[in-house]
Amino acid sequence: MKNILLFILLLLFVGCDGTMYTNIYDKSKIGSEIKRVEIIASDEFSKESVSEIMKSRGFLVGSSEYRLRVEHRDYKGTCTNPLSKTSSDYSFDGLVSIELYYRDKKLYNAYKDYKGEKSRALFEPLIKEMLSDMEIKSAP
């Protein structure tokens, strides 16, 4: 019960801060060479944006054991963090996130709140960070 109460309080004060958060779930896949990646997205904008980024970095996009789930959320005006609603320094418009899977096992995730209009450039730092953190190389 104490843990549940602590978690609920944490949710009230944690929220839209604009920092990129990352997590490596399976360190055994660091340094993998990936030739092809399948893009699964919550919307067409996210799918097209990340597909273009991955292709520009030398990856083939199509059916693969590696799946990159991508998401764009527009929460302008829907963030429930009290600090976000009272401070102009915390007025974020949305969130972008990526999750890398290998055979349905999560390897990595990254997400970030953003200000401004949605664009392909929102996913660039997430992809760059993932490739760096996981030391992923595009296989020839």
C-alpha cells in the first residue's frame, strides 16, 4: 500500500520536462549489425518519418526480426502535471518515443517531450541516441 501511494504521488509531480529518457533492456545485443528493420507506428506520420531516417542511415526497411515501434503523441493541453499547467517553461506540445525489439523482446527505448510543431526532426535525436547507445551498425 505504501508503494502504491508513493507511486501515485510520484505521478502527480513527474511529467512533461523535455528531457530525453533512454533505457537499454538487453545489453547482450549491444554492437549488433542490423541489415533490415521493421517499423511499427502509432500513426502514418511517425512511420514515414522514422522510415526515412533509418533509410538515410543505411538500413533497409521491411519485414524483420528487429522491430522499431515509434509513436507520436499530441498532448498539448492534456498534460495533467500541475507544474506544467502553471509554468510557461513546461508548456510541451507532445511526446515522441521509440522502442527497439528483437523477436518480441524489448531491447531499448527512448522518449522525449517536445515543444513546437511535429516534424521528422523530432525523431532524429532518438534514433541517433539509440544507434549510439546500442552501438548498432547497418549490416552490408
